[in-house]
Amino acid sequence: MTVQEIRAFNRFYTNLIGALDYSRQLHAPYTLTESRVLYELAHSPRTDAADLRTELCLDSGYLSRLLAKFEKDGLIERAPSEKDTRRRRVTLTDRGRGTADLLDERSREAVGSLLSTVPPEDRPRLAGAMRDIREILSDGRRRPPRREDVLLRTPGPGDLGWIVQRNAALYTAEYGWNTDYEGLVARIVADFAEDHDPHLERVWIAELDGRPTGCVMCVRDEAPGAARLRLLLVEPDARGLGIGDRLVGACVEFARGVGYREVLLWTNDVLSAARRIYQRHGFVLLDEKPHRSFGADLIGQDWRLDLHGTQE
């Protein structure tokens, strides 16, 4: 009966999410497989063709034809890998990234529409059942998370609230900061949610195993031509995977791409791990001064990255 039940579930679920007619479901000219490859290219740090083939279990000939189609459509560029010239590195063009973002947005809307039919009290049970399926069918293996398991994405419903909650909880637990800090984070997030320019400001959520594990914001600063990096955070159990580096790198790359001339940030000297990340990306300390905030005596620091004088 187990075999029959699994097959019945597969038929039910593929029909429910429109997997057999994916392009029509998302109103896009790409199949489920093509959309998944674009998703990987947009979110995975490994973009060699060989890595894509392994990650997605695709036939090499099929993947080659698919990438050729993308290249013809102007969605990707291919070049020898910097680490191994025998391998082919695949990167999205601006048009390709826009297409991947559009597909991701429509997929989120489709899932959101599906979830809207589920009573709120049943949603935790549904999510738990899906986690159980993943764990059981992976033989219950609890392998350590890998860098390539982490993806960066735009925030979905509830993610901005998560940023406020996790900042407040983590900084209280690790540094003893009081609710003044939670109020500051809440104002920053509320200002972004209520009024931001999506072309010049962005939030990234780092996701691991289906749950958010980090975040960062890039917003306009009052200084002309300047962006400000804010609210960098990585969950304690996800540290050591390079998530902070990737989040800061995404912020810097975005700021440079949209034409900012510099990125500014304010932090405190006790946040030593974050400061090391900023230094690796070329930020320079401008000024520091003691202050009393969040129920603690701190030394605030202003840092700056000159985007005209640095290249990632």
C-alpha cells in the first residue's frame, strides 16, 4: 500500500501545483525544468555547468541544449571557469536575472494563492508534514549544512517581521541589549516596508533548509549618491557557512550595479565578526565614538566603502 499511496500522492501534488503545465501556470515560456535551472543560477554560489548537472540530476546533453537555448535568448553567458578552465561557468545576464526574478515572484504568488485556501490553524501542520517528508525520504540523514545549501532571496510575507524579531532576540541573548534596539530595528523595517524604491533599495534573506537564517538591507542614505547597509544578521547555528560574506557581497554588488558611488554603515565595536566581514569587502573605518544605547556602553563606528575605487 505504501507504494500506491506515494504514487497517488505524486499524481495529486503534481496536478495541484500545475507541474505538468508549468509554463501556463506561471504565464511564462519556460518549463518547470528550465525555470528550476534559472532559479539555481540566480541563487546558488556554484554556477558551473557540471555543478548544475549534479545538483539537478540532469542529463548532460539535455542541460547543454537547455543552456544553449538560454544563451540564444540572451539570458546567460558562458565562459571558462576561473578555478578550472576545463569547466564552463554559467552566469545570468541582466535580462536573465530579471526573468529569474519574475518567475520567482510568480511562483511565490502561486504558492500564496494555494496557501490562502488552507485555514491558518492548519498551516503549521502542513509545513511540518512537508518537513517530515523531506527528512524521511532523505533517509533521515543529518549531514552538516554546506555553503551551497544556502540561497539568497527576496523577502516573502512575514520575512520583514522575522528580521525585527530575530534582531531583538539575538542581540538580547548575545549582548544584553534592551528593547530600545528592537524599537530601532522596527522603525528601520517599517520605513522600508512603507516607502522604498525597489530599483535602488533591496532586502536579502538567506535561507537554509527552508528557513530564514540571515538578512541584510541596502537603502538610500541621506548623503547624495550613497547607499547604507543595515541590519546584517546571521543565525548562530548557520554561522561558518560564509552567509555574512554573501549577504554583504550581494549588497555591495547591487549598490554598484544601480550606480551608487559609496556604501556607508554604522556598527558597534562589540560586533567583531561583522567588522571582519566589512573589512574583507573593502570598508574603511571613518570614525568611532562612545555612546550609551540599548542599555549598554558601546563604541559606535562609521564605515565607508568607495565603490569607484573597489571591484568585487
